[in-house]
Amino acid sequence: MIKVAKFGGSSVANAEQFRKVKNIIESDPSRKFVVVSACGKTCREDHKVTDLLYLTHAHLKYGVSYEPIFSLIEEKYLGIAEELGLKTDLRAKFDQIRSIMKKDLSEDYLVSRGEYLTAVLMAEYLGFAFADAADVIRFRYDGSIDYDYTGKMLEQYARENKGVVVPGFYGAMPNGVIRVMSRGGSDVTGAVLANILNADVYENWTDVSGFYMADPKIVDHPYQIPRINYSELREMSYMGANVLHDDAVFPVKDKNIPINIRNTNEPDNPGTMIMENCAEYDRKEPPHFITGITGRKNYTVITAVRNHNEFETGFLRRILSVFESFNVPIETIPTTVDTVSVIVAGEKVSSCLYEIIGRIREELKPEELHIEEHVAIIAIVGRAMKQQPGISGRLISEFGNNGINIKVLSQTNAERCIEVGVLDRDFEKAIRCIYEKFIKEEGAVK
Ligand code: ASP
């Protein structure tokens, strides 16, 4: 059994968190590959090391003194090393970074030092080998991961060591130059490792016990989602429930490796399992029809009415191409016989809304054209909704029972997600009432 365990910034924020990581690793010998982020915040007022490194680079670039910020980072790492009694010569490492800073230092190199330093310390603390991501994670020039090269390097480390720590978030180009991934990229490093090492599970340790059935800022102590499949995860995270970097899914999904979201501060909690196919588990323990409820506010709905539109082909294509020419992505397009509503994120359309309206008016000559702003979309997601008559009827009547007016409604043939548009001001109330009625009262999770 091989487990790849990735620990996010909050899990390595200070010496106490390092101790928790060690307990987790030592409690299961299959946790042989560890990926770490840079130190995150210890409290609200604290700063993430990666943010401080970006700031250091900005100061360096504009010739402003960076020392006060950079020394904060140094103190943080020195403090952890001292508290844990680690021997790594951190001062020498900081001196080396400083000397490169005086020459020609790239932003990517500097910000990658957060993960680098965390991994060096963690490797010593766990008694594992340190594998620098600059040596093992290789990008191609187009930015994709070179799996052949990365695979060879990782397999060599795996053969020669009982345990390995790899810094997340960065790798190197074929010419050896360090390059960072997008923010939150350590999740991707962990997923790449899991893919290459054919891990049985990819554990992603963070500060929440997995995905919740609704946003804890809206619903008090929502239930945790025990299992979720990748399609549901995509719907949930696209609509706002974010725990994992989007690109972390593909490397593991390809090989059918489950991702287990776990909480470093609550290691006995089994967390959420994300897997391609939940069928085997679902047979034993049938899931509730709602896996989770999520959503986002501030959509704009543009509705065009063209009477006897059913006789006219190309209307839909032409209206959508207006949005395309302004580079505005479309969220969803509910239609009826003569009416089409195009729903877009408010922030994506705010700078060109009136130009778009002008073009639609000119090119499509609709009889009516309406704009409605501040609409929220609530996504009710669940693999178990498929082929179950009556679900949407029950959901919709619950909105009615609570006096919430539905603005738009959509569901595809996959029957995995029902999207309900309401006014922004009804957003929280709508989520709460669906949660109360269908999840809490029905005891969705045992
Ligand atoms: N440290 C990087 C960030 O803050 C990468 C990561 O934590 O995954 O975005």
C-alpha cells in the first residue's frame, strides 16, 4: 500500500503543526511520500510565507528595502527549526538566497523557497530523504509535466529511501530553471506523485475535515460529505466550494486513485473520499439524493424574446457569438420557445454589458430585451438524483414554501445537478431551507 500525503500551508505553519504531521506520518507506514506547502498562517493576523515572498520580490524589483519582510520569513523558519531541535544550517540557506537576490533573481525562484525550506526541515524532522522539486518535477516547455522524466527521478528516490519529502508548487524547466505552478499548486505536485507512484490513495491534509454539504458560513455545522465522485466535485467546486486546486484532479482521476481530504488538526476524522466511481460503496450504503449544496451570487441574466423564434434557426448561435466576441463565458442558457436567457457572471460582463446589449439589439432585433442583475445561482448536486422522479418537484416546492421566487431553473440530462437562480438577497435563506428540509430533517448522514 502506498499513500502520498500532501500537507497544506496551515498544516506546516509552526512547530506544533510539524509535530502533528509527524504523528500522522508515523501512525501509518504506507505514508512514504510527503509533499509540503510553504508555511501558512498561524492566526488571522499572520501572513502566508508565499505571500511574503511575492512581496519581497516586488520590493526588490522596485528598489524598496525588502529586509524587514524577508527577515520575518527567516525568523519563522529559524523558530520552527529551533523549537524542534533541527540541525539544518538554515542561516546558510538564507545567506545563499540573499546573495542570489543581489544578482539576478527570478520571481519564481524566490517564491519557490517557501516550499523548499519547509520540505528541507520536514525531511530532517521525519528522518526522510529530501527530494528537491527542481530535480524531480520536470516541466516541458509548454508548461505541462514531463511524466517520463519526473517518473524516472521519483522512482529512483522511492527505491533508495524509506520515505521522501518533496516540496510542492514548483519544478524545473528542461534547462533547469525553476518555475512555479499557479497558487495552491502543491495540490498538483501531490497528485502528480500519486499518479507516478501508482498510489493507492492521495491524502490531501488541510485544516478542514473534507467537503461540507453546505458552506459553514451559511449553515451552522453542516454535515461532512463522506464520498463524492469527480463529476460532483467539479460541479461543487466550480460553483464555489473550494478545497482543492482544479488541476489536482486530472493526474489522479486518470488512474482511478481516490483523493482523501483530511484534517491535520483532527486526524481521526475520515474526511471526504473523492473517487471516480462510488458505486461499490453506494450499494452498501446508499447515498442521500443531495451530495452537497453550493452556489454563487452576482450573476447577470440577459433575456431576449423573439416571437415565433422556433421558425428561425441560428438565433441561439448568434446571440451566443455576441458574448463570445466580448470574451464573456456563459454560465447557463435556459430557453423556452420564444425566449432565451443568457446567464453570465456579473464581474465578467460589467465592463461591456451595454455594448453587448447594443450588439444583440442591432444584430438579432429581439422584440424584448431585459437585463436582471444580482441573481444568485444555487447548485444542488447529487449523483443519486438520477432517475428518481419527484426530486426537482420537491426542491422547487420548498423554495415556494419559503416564499423564495425562482428566477431561472436548469438541469441537464446527466441529472447530477439542479441549478436554481434566485435573487442575491435570497441566496443564504434558500441554501438554509434546502439544507434544513432535505438534509437535516431527512438525516442525510448517519
Ligand atoms: N504556497 C503556495 C501558495 O500559497 C502553493 C501551495 O500552498 O499550494 O499558493
